[in-house]
Amino acid sequence: MRTGTFGLRTVHLAPRTGIENVFVIAARVSQILLALIVTVYALDYAEVILSPILLGVVIGLMFAPLARTLERHRVPPWLSGLAIVLLLLFLLMIIATAVAVPLSNWFDKAPVIWQNLQLHIADWKSVVSSLRGMQTQIGTLMGQTGGLMVKVDDNSTVASVATLGPTIVAELLLFFASVYFFIATRDRFRLAVLSLCVTRRLRWRIAHFFRDIEVLISRYLLTITAVNICLGAAVTLGLWAVGMPSPALWGMLAVIMNYIMYVGPATMALILLSISLATRQGGVDILLPPAVYLCLHFIESQFVTTQVLGVTMTMNPFLVFLALAFWIWLWGPIGGFIAVPSLLIIYALLRNTVQMRNHAEAKP
């Protein structure tokens, strides 16, 4: 211990022992884990508000190049944002109109389809009997004599629909408002963030971060949209060739499902298999529609998408799977849609942060 120039005493602390370093590291890791748990809980708790807002931001980033093109022709930002919202409404109306009529027909056929599925399931007597035996055993262990039965209360179903209706409308309004305000104010928001940067190098990195986010996400989503439309057309033609009813409906559903990697195509194959079981006869004939779809999806995912996006846009499949699992668990289908864009945002942030740190370390 010694006295400094201004009378302040400098205390020389003894170096930490090994166990103290372990405790310090454990405390920091615990703080990080607690922060992650709180963040996940906050995201789950505020899903109704945050999910449409983040979806609107992602869609706004997708249409940002179109808005920038309009603004180059002296269109005000508020008008370009309004044009993007009207374009989205027009596209949604076209999709709803194209899907509503054939989908309503399939809903009318739902009882017949269910009866046909029951007939197919009844053929698998050994599997069904084993499942019933397992159900009875589980019911006995849980103190139920009649097995595990699920009762549907019509009043509760109606009440749930009545409760979800205003929530869905509110989320749609919040989504369109997020798209509009993001498009209309994105430049002002960028300038406000850049004005907070204290150094020129930091401003340059943050500007590149915003640019990379817009380029990566818009390029990815627009490219995937074009690829999905081509896939939907191919699925429509393929299912029409094998005699599948309503091929255009399944082609459009394939376009929508393909936005969610892994989970969407698997769900689409199960839907086609269920419809085939209910409407077709014979093992080969039943498996033909899902086989056609899986073959087309394999070509699209392994060759077309990889070549179109390029090497710079390819991501680690395991990271994509983890992101999909996390976001679908957290927010459902909306989470599945924003999973890959969230990875692109993290990638852009790390790329600019690591480059800035490496440059600072290389500076003498």
C-alpha cells in the first residue's frame, strides 16, 4: 500500500487463487444464464405484442428494396410505406380468394375423409390393439377405469373462438402498423442510432450493420419466395399428373409451408399422405402424391435453393435447426418464419463486430 500524488492510496491486491477464479467465472456464467432465462420468459410473455411487430419488421426488410426504389423516384417515405401495406393486403386477398373455395370444399368432405381414414386405420388391427392395451394400462395406473378419453366441450370451443377472434384482428392490425411505420421511418431510425455513435469508425460499422441486415434478409426472403412459387407450380403440375384432387390448393399450401424449413415440408407430406389415405386405393397409389412432393422438395432444397442463394448465404444446418426449434417452441408458425432472418441478423452483427475488433487489435 502506498500514497499517490493527490493523497489517494493505491492498494495492491493479492492475485486470485484458482478457486477464486472459478467462483468469478461461475458468477459471470450464472448472470448470463439468468439474463437468457429472463429474456426468453419476456419473449414468451409478450408474444401477442412482440411477434406481430417482429414479423412486420422482417416483412418490412423484405420489401425495403422496393420502397427504396419508390423513394428514388421522389415518393415520400410515408407514401412508400402505405404502398407496401396496400400491396400486402392485395396479395393476402388474392391468396385468401384462391384458397377459400377449394378449402371450404375439403372442409365439407371432412366427415367422409375421417370415415375413410378410420377404415384404413382399422386394417392395422395389431397396431390399434396394442395402442389400446397401452392406453388401458396407462389409464389403470392413473386411476381411470375407462382409459384415457378426450372430451370436447362445444361451449368451450365456441368460447375459445370468440376469445381468439379479437386477438387475431389486433395482431393483424399491429402487424400492418409495424410494416408501415418501419418502412416510413427506417431512415430516420438509422440516423438516430448513428447520431449516438461517438466515433467515426463506430458509425461506419453500425451503418454497415444496417446495410447488411437489409441486404441479407431482403435477398433471402425474396429469393425464397421466388423459389417457393416455382416449387408450388411444380407441385401443382406433379399432383395433377398423378390424379390428386385440387392440385392447385396443395401447390399453394406447399408455397406457404416451404417458408418454414424442415417442419413445413414434413407437415406438407403428412397432409398429402392423409388426403391420399382418404381418397385413393392401393399402397402405391396412396404413397404416390407424397412421394412426388418429397422428390420435388428434395430437388428444390438440395440443388435449386443452394445454387440460387449462393455459398455466401448458406448457413450451418444444425444452427438453422436449433433456431427453428427455439422459435417454433416460443412463437409457433410466426417463430418458424422469423427463425432464419434472426440468424441473418446475428450473422451481420457478429461480422461487423468481429471485423471492428480485429481492426482495432491490428492497429499499432
